[in-house]
Amino acid sequence: MRMIQIELNGRALKVPESTTILALAASDSHNGTELKRPIGALVNHRLVPLDSDLYDGAKVQLIDADTEAGQEIYRRGCTLLLLEATRQLFPNVRLVVGQSLADGVFFDWIGEPAINRRHLDAIRERMKGLAAQDLPFEQERCGVPEAIRRFTNLNLLDRVALLRTFWHETVRLVCLGQTLDLHHGPVPPSAGYLTRFGLSPYPPGFVLRFPTPQFTGPLDEPPVATSKLFLIHRQTREWNHALGVENVGQLNQLCLNGGIDDLIRVSEGFHEKAIAEIADAIVNNRRRIRLVLIAGPSSSGKTTFLKRLSVQLRVSGLNPVGLSIDNYYRDREETPRDENGEYDFESIEAIDLNLFNQHLVDLLEGREVKTPVFDFPSGHRQPPERARPLKLGERDLLVVEGIHGLNERLTAQVPAASKYKVYVSALTQLCLDDANRIRTSDARLLRRIVRDRLYRGYSPAETLRLWPSVRRGEVRNIFPFQESADDMFNTALPYESAVLKVYAERFLLEVPQEHPAYGEVHRMMKFLALFVGIFPDAVPQNSILREFIGGSTFQY
């Protein structure tokens, strides 16, 4: 038998050519290597299932369910397990995936019988039974016409719509029991790998919960309530439903039949209406509101939102005046460091909170202040004589935008009644199909890759390298405070991924295949391949999307 040379977790090995990663992992565990049970693998930086065949020169890194990539596989497997258990018990019920909630994913329950706790308990027990049977995940490749025929017979028309624009000759499918789905990524070898999950009621649907390294408690208890964020998610889903675009297949059909221009106009109209409503809420409470705070994660479109909100406020006779948090950074040597010893510029401790709060109080009481100017290359404030005078007039409204805007410590000396907090994020509600969601973080990552490459001098490889650190900062500094917002605005547009595709596919190809981030490139390229592209000249000049692709009527 021909032997091939491979590398396993950094160790050189020779194995028979027909060896699978699953067999390799099993033999490695017998050699006494103390690893958690692997659920997938990275082969030359690409995420693959354990039943993949090895080839000469393959560099294999086994991953377990505690890693981010492993969690992706675990969640995909649990979703299929949920669909099969529901099919067996309630064949007339249609489950439609929604947004992530804490450590789980929301699902709508459509059909009869109406959802109740007993039904969820029964589904959970059936899921446990299927896992105990170690039901296999079977994968196959078939012709696209045959896949369309099979999904049509199952009345899975969302999958059919997605395949109508799938230009490859064949497509990969995955099956658990009698549940058939498109293969959007690796799954576990069998249901026996799925040992922990939970189902919690969350009207009007429920949440499928997963274990994470950070949370080891009971998974059947309701997740922490995020009522404001959930309301914005539902509002966006209703908008998408009204537009007739709830999944990528429907979006692609609009691109091909000439309806995309109307979709763009109405989507932007929804945005303008929501921004005007936020402006009206501020104007109607002008006597008490003296300070507007805007916060949100990276690439959420905060800057353009602020500019469009400012237009609406001016229409009502107010003059928004911005105060930049960036100018209140501490000198570099006073900046806190993270767990790796690097300067942590996203920590609230990196801000001179005492000076910032004193200036806020002085401004709101009508006094002039000398706002500092921070020089980022040197890491120090410029001399006091370079400070800029600022004083608010009668019609002026102070506006602060930054990642810490919702953190009460940033504005501790300003009375709560005088503040109006707005949380801004790109909370996409467009799904690939009924069972597979588009991650909100992916929508923002696409925006950032395009903007960084076009206007900020960062290569896609560098953006991808920094992205995990950016995400960790968001989890620590932004997400814990989102429910304290007085209002929320969703900057996601149902058509944006089709526009970003035109740029991102080209830019992602610049990342070398040997780069550690190439696994993300591979995943994102597969994702973008599902969209019919939209030319950027169809995007209005005042769209939030213009902040990332250029051509905006606003100056940045």
C-alpha cells in the first residue's frame, strides 16, 4: 500500500494513502496523546470533516468542540439533529432559523400544533435518543438537477431557490435520518458527538442552546433576556418578509428578474424612516436630553448613522455637535495592557475618564472647554496650546460616538435623564435557507475587509488576523451594555452581501494559501459564491453601505 507523508498537530507521520482523518485521530489517541475528542480538523488551514481522506503533504490540526471552528461544526450538527427530531414528532411544523441569542440560536415555529413547553421537551428527548443511537451524518455529492428534484419533493423550496443560481454541476448534501440539507460546512461524523444541547421557550419561538467553554450551566433554562435587541431582530425580519426577501435564494431571484432596484429603494426607505423616528424621539424630549451617545461594534456603520441622524436633527432645528472620545486617550505609557502584554486601546481604562467627564459637565452647563488633541503616531496629547475651544449654543446638542458609549462609567457625572443612548449594529436577518443563518459577525467582517482594503491600507490578511482580537474586545466592552440603550438601529441591508461580493471575492484572493487565516478565506469564498452579485452603482450615495465601498455623499 502506498504511504503518504503528512503532518499531525506539528508531528511528521507516514500513513497509508487510504487513511481518513477519523482513523488517524483514533490511532493518535491510542498513542497516549491527551486531547479532547476531536470533532473536525483543519487541513492546510481549511476546515474539513473528520471522515475526509488524507493526501500527501497534508498538514492536519485536530480541533475539538471548545474551539471556534469546532463550535461551528457542533452547532451545525445540533441543528440537523433538531430538524430530524422535529420531523419525526411534528411533521407539519416548519422551523425557520433566526438570530443568535446568548449561547444559542432562535427558531420560529410555524404550523400545527402550536408550540408549547411539552413539545420542546419531547423534541429534546428525541434528540437525545438519536444521539444515543449514534445516528450517522451521511454525506454525498449529486447533480444539481437531482438535488432540486429531491428538495422539491420534500417541499424545501428555500433550498430549491438557492440551487437555481448554483452554477456548479454537482452539489454536496448531508443527511441525518430522513432530514436532507445542503452541505454548508463540515458536520460531525455522527450524532453521538452531540452530547449537550438545550431547548428553551422564547416566544414566539424557542432557542436551541449549545455548550460553550464560558458557559457550563443548564442549557434548558431560558437565556438571559435581550428584549430590546430581540425586538430589533424581529422588526428587521418583518421588513424582510414585507419585501419578499427572507433568504438568499429569494434575493438572487430578484437580482435576475429585475426587482432588485425596488428592493434597494425600499430597504433604504426603511432605514430612513427608522433614523427619523430616533431623531423625533430625541427632539420630543429635548428639554431633558442634553447628550446623545452612540455605540456599536466594528463595521456596524456608526459613522454614517450619525451623519444621517444629524441631518434629521437639523431638520427639526437642532445642531448636533460632536465630541471625539479618541482625543481623550491617556498617554501611551499610561495605557493598560491586555493578557498578552499588548496595549489595550479598547479598554475603557485607556480613556482619561476624569477629564472627559469634567468636560461633559462643563459643556452641558454652558461653559467653554479646551478639548485635547491626541496624536496617535506619538501616543501623546498635543501641547495645551493646540487644544480646541468648544462651547455649546442654545440649539446645540452634544453627540458622542464610540465603543464605550453605553458604558455608564464613560459619562458617570452626567445625570441619566440627560442622556439618550443608541446602540448601532448590523443585525442581518437574511438567511441562506430555513436551517442556515448568516452570522452577524460575518456581515460586519465583509464590510471591514472591503473598507480596510480600499481606504485604510490594511490587507485582507491583516484584517482577518486582527478580527478575533476585535471580536474579543466587543464581547468585553460593547455587548454587555447593549440592553441599556434607549434605542437601537439595525444597519443591515438585505442586499449588501451581494454588493460586497463584487469587491470581497477579488480581495480575499490576495491572501496566500499558506496564511493561517486562509481557512476563513475558504469559508467566506464559499459563502459569497451563493450570491448573485449586484453592481455597486445601484447603491444610493447616502446609504450606510457607502461607508465601506466608497462614493458616499458624506465626508469621512
